[in-house]
Amino acid sequence: MKKFNFNTTAKAVFSAGLLAFALTGCGSDGTDGEDGEDGTVGKPIGSVTTLTSTITTASVDESQFLTVDFKLADANGVAVTGLTQADIATISFGRVGSANEPGEDEIVNPSIDRQIWLSYFNKDKGDGYFTGSNYFDGSKSECEDCFVDNNDGSYSITIDQAIDTLEKYEYMADATNGVYMSIKTSNNNAQTIVDNSFFYWVPATDVEVEKPLQILANSDCQTCHRADQAGELSMHGSKHVTEEACSFCHTDYNSYSKQDTDADGTPIGDAYEYDGSIKGMVHSIHTTANFSDDGVYPQMTSNCLTCHNPNEDFNLTDSWKADIDTTACWSCHSPSPAAEAAGVPKSHRQGNNCLDCHTSEGSGRSTEEAHYDLNSNFLATALKVEFSSMTVADDESEIKVNFTVKNGDELVAINQIDPRPYQYGGFNSAIVINGVLTDDFLVNYQKVGYDTFAEEADGSITATISAADFEIATLIDAGSTIVLSSQLHVCSGKGVVEYCDADDLDAGDQDAPYVTSDTYYFNLDGSSVVESPRMQHAEMADCQQCHTTQITHRYTNDIDGCASCHNGTRATSGGEASNLATKVHDKHYVYDSSGSLFFKKTECQACHGDDGFSIQGIATDAAPVAFGKDDVGLLVVSPQSAACLSCHVPPYGLSESTISHIETNGGVVGTIDSLGVPEADYDALNVIETCSTCHNDSQILEAHSDWGGQ
């Protein structure tokens, strides 16, 4: 047999011929077949953990039925397929209109020029009440051809719900209209996924426009109502998760009859008209919670800027001080029976039109004056204490501290500072002194009161701190950094600094709020120290997201202002722990009126930033932390273990075996009954903790990341 050698070209030609022969043998006519359909590019909805919906267009037909076109994507922008009509939990629809369109009530409508949101889906609540709270729900709709899935992550729905305003006003194509859509679905892991999206446009011109009537941002609410937390905005089946969503239904004219009840369901007072607008509802809820013993609202509701943060991009950012809306006033000043039961004070002219007097030109304070310019709580944030010097006597018998109190550029005189004794000992007005050594405060809380103050010729004030009366020898002998902060009260009337009158103060005719304090640091030679020598586990800015300036019983601008009193040496007179970590963690593990966990203290980064929760920065030889006291004396826990035990105390997360594990790794806890060893025995234990070897930053975050409903 002869052998043939084929080069590369010959092989290709020969192979092509064989292929053609083979195809001919199969009966091919030599023409190409039709192209197949492109495969779907995207992810099935069951495989994603987050969704982002984007409304691309909206239109209204001649019969005034709404059509919405939208796209769906995951967190990376990849198209998501497989949404169903039942997953569309809400579509709400409305427009901008005048305040007089829903009715002529002068309380609801003090100004016809005021623009409000009007819902196209009103609901009759009976007895003349109505709300804007109807909406389309895909899971309840019987329409079989309303929903279109384009199989590429884009969808369209024409809702089978006609515009119905209860004949209060008409659909207007030349006004700014808006659509709110909420999607609520679940993935293959039974995880609920919710997304809210919005679209604003003028139907007559088919031009998309910016969101109208912008008063505040969702983030202003969500600094406290944090997303994915138990206290997040997630009302009515957990499908409305933004303030913007709430405003579509809770329109200005919302009202209905309500009967308050206590925890047992027993009626409180008589039924009354309830303002269900977004402003009325929010003001009422937060005011009641602020006064209630078990409420969770951390700031006075009279401080409007707690929520109404200025935003130059919002056209109504200053609307809270406009003096054109009486209903906004009465949402706080005409309390419900539940609010009255919680202690909310009544107004002097309950139910009347506030704007008869309270305007910038009127006889009463305007909104801005009453809640800002001429308000004692605001004044407290404008006042400032500045420590200028600290001098240790040569014989160490005393320390002299000089400071000034200023209202802007003006000095506050000593007789404008509240001189009254404090009901539990000492004086209302005081400064606080402590010392820091190797990251720890050295002595228990000690207030240097008004009786030690003397005014100097230049208007400054000198406090003389005697070693006979205060524990300053410990601070001096240890070579510590001296730490000073204030707990001063300045007397005022409606936001204006006044000379103090003890009788007026006792009668409530004069105010004396705390003055905002910074913490100051000095070396023993009197030289100033710019920054805190302590490790900062949290920043006050994180606290002030919710608390603004008012935190329980003082105003402070930094964490050391709290820690100088609630330090690791302190236990309460009742023998309980009073260190800062325990106090803060305990206060943030709170519940709302329904019994649901409001704030997960396990979301470490909410308060501790990127790494403030780390125990790796706690020195192994740091001083122990007080966790109460008994007849033996102060009971202490080693510092790394104390960070954990500020939350993990009996019965949750602590057992004898857990204590054994801590002690095996160098920690000191004691027993569950005592929760701490006597301070006198601590040094003999030669404590060298190794907790952070395993409990590093990433492990701590992982352990606290999925706490569920516990």
C-alpha cells in the first residue's frame, strides 16, 4: 500500500470535502437553518439576596389606568428574572396639589398656597374621615393579563385599579405625578427581600422630574431606624422600608377615629380624631416615646433638627419653621390620651389655630424661635465651657482649675450658673476631674461643685479642688494625665441667658439646661494635651446620629465626657456595674411597645465604626473593670473579658463552662453569682489575657452578624 503525505492545507481541503459528502448523504439542501432564540442573560430571582428595581417609564391611558415599566437587578447590576405579579406588594399613585383640594377645614388648610401630596387611591374611614392609604397589591389582584415578564429582567404591569379620590379632586396630567412600587419576594433560602422604588413625571409632556416636596432624606430616619435592624422602617407587612414610601399613603389630610389602649387592651380615655399624616404620626409617636418610661426615642422631639437636617438640595428642608401648618403643631401640642398618660404636657390653647399668635410677626414665638432660636435646649448647645489652665500646688494639697463659660463671644457670669444643691448630694452645677494612666481612669466619679467656684476679675471662674475633699493625691502620685469636663447648668428663659433665681428655678419659671461639654486634658506640669490619651472605642458622632446632643443626663461632645464618670472603677450604690460599656449596651437592648427588639446591640459597627469593637487594642496589662460590689468590696473583671461581659451576662451567653473557658485563657471573671473577683485579689492572679488570639475582629463581626430575632 502506498503512503501519502498531506500537508496542512491539503488536510483541511480533504476534511472539508468529507464533511460536505457526509452532509449531502444526510439530505441537506445546502441552506442555513433559522437562528435559535438567545439564552436568558441574568439570574433567577431565587438565587439573589438583594434586589434593586428601577421604574423606567409610567403612563396613564384614556381610562386613567396606570402602566408601569421597570427593570430588576441584583447588587452587581445583573438582570434578575422570574418576578411574578404576586411579588409586587404595592403600587401607589398620586400627584402634587394644593392644600385646599381635599377640603376646606381651616386647621388642615391654613394656607391655600401650601403644596401637599394627594393620593389617587383614597380610602373612606367613615364618619367623614378619609385617607390616602389604598394601593394596588399584586397578590390580591385577580387580573390575569396585567403583568408582563419580558424574560430579560424587564417587566411591565397595568394595574386593574381605577383612580378613586372619593370625588375630592381630579387626575391632572399636567401636574407632577408619582408612582411608588414595593417589591416583596423571597429567595430559595426563604430569605425575604424587599425593595422600594419611585418615579415622578408629568404625564402631559411625558417628562421625568425630580422628587417633589422634599422635606428630609430617608437617611435622616435611618440613622436610628437602621436598615436590616429590628427597628428599621418596615411597616404594614414589612414592605414599606423608606420614609418616602410612608409619605405616599400618609398624606396631609389623613385622619380617622382612634381609641388608645394600654398593654392589656383596656381603653385609655375617649376616642379622638387621629392625624394619620406622616408628620402627625411621626411627631405623635416620637413625642409619646420620648416621655414614656419605656420609650426608645433618645432626643427631645422639640429639637426639630434631630430629624429635619438641613439639606440644600431639598426644596422644603426649612418647612418645619414656615408657620403655615397648624396640624404640624398639634401633632405634638395636642397629645392623645396615650401621650397624656405618658406625661406629655398639654398646650395652653389646645386644638386652636396656633398661627393666630405664633408667627414671626405674632405675639407668640414662631416655630423657629420656639424650637431653635429662643429655646433653652438649643441654647445649651450654643453655650461652651473652655478650660484654660490647670495648676497643681507645690505641696500637692490642691489643684486650681480656671475656665470660662461663653454664649457665643459673651462671657456667662458666675451668678448666671445654677447654684442650687443637687438632690442626691453636691451641687447641680459642677466640673468633673479624673486622671488617665495607661488608657484607664483612676478614680470613681467625683464632681467638684459650685461651692468651690470663684469669679475672677476677667470674668473667668476658678475652681479650687482640695486634696482634703477630693481624691486628687491618687491622680498626682500616679503621674496621670488630668482630665476635666463640665456638668454646668446656665439659667435661661426661653433661650435667653438670665441671672439665676432659685425660687423661679424650683417653680419651673426659669430653665437651667446642661451646657454642652468638651473634655480637656492637662499634664501635671500644667501643659495642655490636645487629644485623649485613651483608646477611643466609639466616636461621639456615632452616638449623635440618634442622640444629637442630649444623652440621658448631660450634654457632651466626646466619649470621655461619659467615661470619666462611668469608668472602670465605678459601681452603683446598689452594687451593680456602672462602667460605660455595660450602661450603653444595656440601654440599647430595648424594645418598642409591640415587644419587638428595636435596636440590635450586636450590630457592633453601628456605634463602633470600623474597628472600635476590637479587643485586640485592649492592653493585656490594662486595669480591671468594676462589675459591681459586695460586702467584700469592689468586684472586678479582666479588661478583654469585660468587653464581652458588658453584654454576655447571665442568663444569656454565660455559664460556668464559659467562665472556665475564659479563665483557662487568662481572663478573670469569678463566678456567676458574684461575676467578678475582689479587687484586692486581682494582682495576685498575674492576669495575661489571650482572648483576642481567637476572638479577632473578623471573628467578632461574624459571630454577631446573624443574630436573627434573639
